[in-house]
Amino acid sequence: MPDERGIRAGVRAALPFVLPTLLLGASFGVLAKPVMGPVAPIVMSVLVFSGGAQFAALSVLASGGTTAAAIAAGLLMNARWVPMGFAIGPSLRGGLRSRALQAQAIVDASFAIAGRGDGTFDRTVLIGATLPQASAWIAGTVLGVLGGGALGDPARLGLDAVFPAFYLSLLVEEARGRRAVAAAAGGAAITVALMPVAPAGVPAIAASLAALIGLRRP
């Protein structure tokens, strides 16, 4: 069983992300309901729980794309979990099924919170940090679906700015030291270069190559 103290520490560390996650979930619910109906967005948030992938899939559907294309876009966005999974894998405990279950807690903010700064991760902090964020994302989606008419256009309320601000806050926290800054700058350069020519999701995956800078020993 995961250490309860670590879980509580993870929950406390993730509390600042609850409100922006709730707002992002509400924005997704508002935008997804006219395209997907009232049930599918909520089910998607429960099963997928990945804002980047869900918004990518929604953008494809909203532009008239097929379900297969929407799934492909979501998978491309979620492919970033592969290198993150390799990084955090040695810090997980138990057998294959147990480790696979624990890995479901990997989300961007929790990954950053659980990092010890030496290449290892606290799995209990990871799990604890994900619990309030998952609850906020699902609750926000329900709020957006049910109250979308009252909320109106998310862009009018400034909710479209929450997504980039959310990831910027993670970047500011993690980009400490020359190698971290170099990796962040390299990832940004790769993304900017590929966005005009690559399909949605590909720039984000390619940008993760910049993290290989961390393989160099100081």
C-alpha cells in the first residue's frame, strides 16, 4: 500500500492546480457538448483524463474530421507519456499490473511535483497529486456540460488562457539550472519549427527530444 503521508503531501502540493484544472475541465465541457453531446465528454474525461489529448480530439471533430482522425490526434498528444513513463518506471513498485496501475497517475503537474530533482520520483506523491486534479477535471467537465449555456463562450471569460498559463507555471518551476533551461529552449524551438508543417500533436512529441540533453552528465 502506498504511504499515506506521501499521498497527503502530494494532495497538498497539487492544491494550487485544482482551480485551473477545474476551469480547463469546464471549458472542455462547454466546447465539447455541442460536438459530442452531453454524455461523451464526461465519459471521455473519466476514461482519458488528459486535457491536451481531449482538446486535440475535440478540435478534429469540431472541424468535421472523422472519429479515427480524432483518436489519432489524441494518441499523438498522449504519446508524451511514453518518455515520461520510462523516466518514472524505476521509481514504481510491485509487479507488472501494480506498476501499470500506478503509472495511470502520471499527468504533467504530478510528474513535476513527484520529481526529487535527481532523476528519481516519489510514487506516493505522484498518486496523491493526481487525485485532486482528476477530481477537478471530471467535476469541471460536468460543470461545463450542465452549465454551458450559462457560462457562454469560454474565450469571452478568458478560459482559453488557462491552458497555456497552466503549463507555463510548470515550466517556471522546473526550468532551473543550465541544462533544464537548455532543454526547455530546445523543446520550444522544435515546436515552433514544426507547428506550421506537422500534424497536431507531432510538434509536442518531437519537442520531448530536447529532454535528451539531460543524458549528459554535468
